[in-house]
Amino acid sequence: MVSSPLSTSPAPIGVFDSGIGGLSVLQALRHELPHEQFVYLADSGNAPYGERGDAFVIARTRTVAQHMRRHYGIKALVIACNTATAAAVELLRAEMPDLPLIGVEPALKPASLSSQTHQVGVIATRGTVNSQRFARLVAEHGGRAQFHVQACDGLARAIEVSTEAPPPEDASATEIRALCARYTGALGTFGVKTGQIDTLVLGCTHYIFAKDDLRALLGPEVQLVDTGAPVARQTRRILAQAGTLAPEPASAHPDALAGPAQIQLMTTGQLGALQSAALRWLDLPAHCCRTVDVPLHTQPLPTR
Ligand code: DGL
């Protein structure tokens, strides 16, 4: 039997977060899918989402999804935000059945499988930890480990502020450290001895950018678990199933692989903040970034 050639699509993949946190997922996506084009939207003008309630988060997520689809012709959308995924992904899947949506959720399963002490800490936004989706995850994986859960009000915001221009670097760095210390302290004792928490799930995409502070507080033996790489692999699987992976460049020369020209970054907030985050974490130059206005739609929109 002769198999037909796989189809491909050069359309961009949309990636969206309440702010700069999703850049950590974009980093993993670039690594996993080097031939793809990406359009990233940081809704920093409306961040943080974690303390704003479901109705607001659903309305913003819906509006951004429609915007990215209409203006950029995205072939899939990665909701690189645990809070938005928890509040809106099921609803949006029902409203836009023909747009593949990939959400992120706290990595309770891998953490529970790899913890040796069976004590797992989870830090996430209030919106995420209060969601039904999160309750289902805990129920599903709670047989293998005890989860110690902490909502971290203010931490995503402090991480956003740390990239805003002019940078109040000292104040925001101090605040990030203090919040990390307060919230991990509230979870219990970390370590690899029996009864200690040996694994911490970073259940908000912003928190990866506080990894150095968390590592300094918790020590080298505690595992920090995030979701960037698994989400990138899942995105590849979904595009492959849909036959919409990007065509591979004819040349195998490394220069033909992903470069800044294949990534556009947009923010509804401060341009300088996005530019400094993009440079710091993805090594992307300022000209990849611009501001965008995404006014709120309050009603579901038709998908076409
Ligand atoms: N980065 C988002 C998440 O993964 C949310 C941060 C926020 O806006 O509160 O949950």
C-alpha cells in the first residue's frame, strides 16, 4: 500500500499567557518545534489573572483566542497559562471546536510518580488552586503522593513587575524572594528525608522565572517540576495528528532552523517589559516585540 504524503501547514502557532510567564513555554516550544512560526501574546495590560475571578479570565481568554485567530490565522493555540486553562479551556473547546487548543496544568502526575518521599508541594495562583480542574487532578493523582498546596497571591505580579521599565530591580527582586520564602515556608519542610517535601510543582508559568530564588531556598536536592517540555511535546503530537506541522526546510543547515524572524511577540502592556523579558529569557531582539490592543468582547463570537 502506498501511503500518501503527510500534509503540512506554514501557519503560525499562537501562544498566550496573562503576561510574560508563557515565555517559559514558548522556550520549550521553540526547542521542540524549531521549524514552526510562533505568535505570542502577553496580556500584561490585564495581568495578573490569578486573583481576578473566572468570569474575567474566561472573557479575556476568549477575546485573545478570537483575536489571534482572526488576525494571525493561527493553526493551534497554546494557552500557556495554568489559570486561563483552568477557567476557560473546556468552554473554548466547545465554542471553537475547529481550533486545536493545548492547555497547561500543574504537573501533579509526573511529580507524584517521581517523588521518593511521596510528599509533593504545589505552588500556583489562587484561580488555579480553587478550580474544579485542579480538584480533579488532585483526586486523580492523590493516591500516589500527598499534595501540599499553596496559592501564591502577588508572586506572578511581582515577576511581571520585575521586567517593567524603568526596572525597579532591587525592590521587585527582594519582593520575589520574600514571597517565595513565605509561600514555600507555608508548605512545610523540604528535603529528601521521610516525611519531607522532595518535589515542588511550579503550577504557574511565571514561577519558572523565580527558579533561582526557589532553588536557593529549597536546596539542590528538591526537584522543581514545570510543564514546558511536556506541553511542547503534546503540541507536536496534536499538530502531527492534524497534519499541520510546518514543512521542514529543504536545507539541513542549522541556520535554516528557527530564528527571530519566525517569532512575533505582542503585549497589551508595556513594550519595554516584554522586550527585556524576551531578551533575558529567549535571547530575542527588541524588534520581535510590539504592543497590541485587544479590546474585550463580552459575548462569545462566531468562530468564522
Ligand atoms: N502565568 C499564569 C499561570 O500559569 C498566571 C499568572 C497570573 O496572571 O496570575 O497561571
